[in-house]
Amino acid sequence: MLMQRINAWSSPRNISTAFMYAFAQREDMSVVDEPLYAHYLVKTKSLVHHPATQEVITTQENDGEKVIQDVIFGDHPTPAVLFKQMTHHLIDISTDFLAKTDNILLIRDPRYIINSYIKVIPNPTISDIGVKDQLSLFKQLKAVGTLKAVVDSKELLLDPEKVLRQLCAKLDLAFDASMLQWTAGPRPEDGVWAKHWYANVHKSTGFQPYTPQKISLPPAMEKLAEECMPYYEKLFDYAIKAN
């Protein structure tokens, strides 16, 4: 039986880590945290400084093609494996492998992304936010027939079980209620960058209820959010809905 290989392509500062933790609860599923991160860091021309850059580069394979061969298409101890991925990590690399994997897009309202992102990294650009790249990836995956679902973080938080049931059906997986809960604290699947990014999710034991936020962005970041919104809205039309 062929192993099912699932890429979950997220924007940054989404609920992608909680999403990964949910799938990690399944006995039939392994998870891998951002295997292309080091590749991205050595290839990017972005001026943004990422915390733990040298640690990531030192501890993770830098060659994206080797990551595809040895990790994404490598051996794993379960019938299925989910790779938590950042869309903007797909630079200077062949994307032919996407035709041989199942793929999910995990999206979020750009204002929420930016509001969270600038607390760690100031002055991101549209390429750092990844929403524009997600729409390009959406079109590519649709063309090769390997896009299984679009998941919006708000919709998932509004009704985790309902959205996960629909997602599992699209992936030809049985829904597993264990996906709704996990133990608080750092987890073995965390990347070495977790100490810089995962503080909030480490306090969680499941998906947190959605609560609207009153967001006030600096003018330049508000302009960035407005630039991102048309891409997000097109993706949201295809997202699994809670209601």
C-alpha cells in the first residue's frame, strides 16, 4: 500500500502548528514540521531576519531537492504523513513533486497574519506573508489535480470537529476524535525554532475558540493587508465552511 503524503501549505502566523498537532494525535499519521525552512533561509533574498536562523540552517538539510527526496518521499513509520509547510518556502526549487502528493492550503485573514507577525518580525513584505503565493499555488495544484482542500483558520476555530470531518473526507481519511485534543507544552515534532514562535500553542490543549480581535495596524502594514486581501478572498471562496 502506498504511503499517503500530505502537504499543508500555510501562510505564516496561522494556526498551522495547532493543525500539525491535531494530525499528530492520529495513530495512522506522522507529522514533520517545516522541512523546507533551512532551504528557504539559504535561498531567500528577503531582508527579514528570522530568529534561530543559524540553528535552523545547522540542524536541517539545506538542499530542498534532497528534502523532497529524503523527507517528503522518504520512509515514515505510519501509513500517512503530514508535512506542515510554509508557502513562501517554495523558492528556487522544482515543484514537480506536488503532482505526486496530496495538498491542503491553510489560509487566514491577512490582517490577523500581519498583526501577529510584526510582534516577532517587523516590516514584512507581501512575499513574507505568503498569501499572494498561496493563490498561485492554488492554481498550480488545481491544474495538476492534487489540491484536496482549502482550510480557513477562522472557519476551523468556529467548529473544529465539523471542519476536520469535512477535511478528512476530502483526504479519504476516517475522522479521528483524538485530533481535537493534545497535551500542553512542547512536542517532539516541533522544529528547533519553536521557542521563538510556539509559546501560545504550547499553552493549548486543543483548538482555541474563535474570538474576533480589534486590530490596529501601522499605516504601512494596513496598506500591506489591503494589498493581500484580494488574494485571500479568492481563496476563501473555496474554503471549507463551518456553517
